[in-house]
Amino acid sequence: MAAKKTTAKKKATTSARAPARRKTPRKAPAESTGLQPHDCLFDVEPKELAPIRARIEDEGGSVLAAYRDPLGGRALALAVLPIGKIEPTPFQRDLSDTHHKRLAEVLVKTGRFLDPVIAVTAPDAAGGFWTPNGRHRLEAMRRLGAKAITALVVADREIAWQILALNTEKAHNLKERASEVIRIYRGLLDEDGARAESSFSFYLEDPALVTIGVCYEREPRFAGGAYHPILRRLERFSDGSLDEAVSVHEHLATETLAVEEKVAAAVARLKEKGLTSPYLRSFVVARINPLRWIKGELPSAESVLATMKERASRFNVDKVKQEDLARAGGVPDEESA
């Protein structure tokens, strides 16, 4: 009996544990990794680059050089591509007019394009190439009427997800991060939805961001900051396929938006009562959140959202006083909307 209790307690503790943080690589000894400069040259171009060279030339581009990457030793091609044959991946952050116009001004002043974009081959049906990290440089060159653009062409298309994962971590707020994650997810679905969701945990960062991203797709003014801490505790990446997992995220997004509808109504009633605070929404969400009182193994996300929806629908604003709001914290409503 004691052994069973111990096992149950251990299981509960594991279920409640937050997702593990990524480990930062230890600093390696100086000049201990990768290749020497002369080792990056090819005596004979490897067979793995033949399809890339053929694709570049078929699309009207020119291969300037082929070499081994000095860090991992993988084959790369430096090429000039027709600018009409390269597009940004369809799942990255929105174009900034200000940024690409400023880049164009700098390019005019220097008279040189010195920062090649990364390119991978687009799916065969689309043709051409995708760039996962060069959208603004590409648009700046197009603004200047350029005919071609320099690119490092990578044979492995999966590098696009890895680069986009880095861009996601640089996003300024939750809405940007979640929106970029769901775009990556949609791209993965188009590529091959049969692969396990858990195999892309590095690129997607946090399963709750997928659900929050779906919410933003449906409701751009969604207050994601109030719900992300809750969903982050409850969601885990699935070992099932992406096709299966996205249905779960979309269902949870539906339930989350249903909770938000009830919460918004409660917030409106608080305002009608004359109560003011930049944390009204976070205050209501905190009051209806059952996780505050749960220790050990957590219930499912669906059951937590159902409880929250029920509590929000009967939220009693008459019991709330201005001093209660003064003690509240969380995400200010104007930042999460």
C-alpha cells in the first residue's frame, strides 16, 4: 500500500511539473569545434549538392561557390537567384513597411548587397525558393528594382523551421510569438501532417502558444496574456500526429474563447459598477481559475476551461470592491488585447 501511495505521489508531481527549459550549450574551449578553412573546400562537389545546383540553374540562377559549413561541415551553395524566384516562407512575421524602406535607403547609400538571405527549395508544386529569414532584405531589393539577390541555399528544408524558431523567440509580445508559432504549425501541416507533434517541440517552443495562436487567428483582439499562464501549465506536446494534435488545439481555442466571452461580460459589469483598474480582466480570470487551489496532478485543460466558463457566467460583481482591484496584478488589459 505504501509503495502505491509513493508511486501515485511521484506521478502527480511529474504531471504538475513545468516544461523543462532548454539547456544552454556550455562554452567550448577556444578553436576546438568545426573545420579549418582549408577543410571547407571541396575537391569534388558532393552528390547531395547536385539536386540543389540543378534546381538553382533550372530556375535561372547561378551557383557562385559550394563549400562545407565551418561549424557542422554540411554542404552549402552560395548562389545568385532571380528575385522573382524567391519568396518568404508563408509562416513568418508580418512585413514591416518602415523596416524594409529603411533597409532600401541603406542599400542605396552603400550600393552593395552584403548580407545574403538563407534560401531553401520551395515545395515542388510551388517551384522556386523560400527564405525563412530574409523577408525585409528581399522586399528592400524589390523596392529598388533589383533583378537578382544573393542567397545561401541549404539542401535541408527543415532548416527553415529552426530559423523561424529563433525569430519566434525574438518576438516582442505574446501576440507576435503565438501568431508566428501557429504560422509555423500551419506550414508543418502543409509539409507533412503525419509527423509527431512532439518532434517539433524545439521549433514550437510551448504547446500553449499553438492554442493561443489559434485564438488570435479567430479573434485578433483576444486577451491572450490572461490565459497563457493557465494553458502553459496544462498543455503538453502530443506524441500523436500534427493532424491529430491541431484538432485538440483548435478545440481548446474554442473553449478558451468561450471563457473569454463570459469574462468580457463580467468585466463590462465591473465597469458599469464604476470599478476601474488596468487589471480587470486578469482579476476576473484569477478569481475563476481553479488551478490556484489544486496541488499535485492537474486536471485536463478541457475540464479546467469548462470550470472557468461556468464560474465566469455566474461571477458576482457585487462582491468586488475597489480595494480588491488595487491589490490585483497580472497582465494589464491594454497590453493583452
